[in-house]
Amino acid sequence: MSLVKTWYTPESAADKFGIQIGQLQEWVKEGLVRSEREGEKVVRVNIDDVRLEVEAMVQRS
């Protein structure tokens, strides 16, 4: 059992890392960040995937 919260709402994940929600949505669309959907709407994203993409973004800049 994980003691760390791994699934966040997209808004909370974007706030946590100081990124734009549009950037996060693009990563989800590209399949770089796992997500859970309700219909067409993304309701949760995997924070570990988000962290990896933010780290990669920082390294590229």
C-alpha cells in the first residue's frame, strides 16, 4: 500500500509544479502522463509521471 498520494486532479498537479494546465493536458494527450477519465474529461493524473516530465522540461532549458 502506497503512503503517498499518486493521483491528483489536473488543476492540483499543475499548481503543485507551477506549470500551465495546457502543458499538462498536452502531456496527457501525447501519452506521457497517465490519466483517469470520466467520459471525455481527465479527472486525475499520475503525479509521478508529471514529475518526470517537469524534470525533463527543466533539463532541456
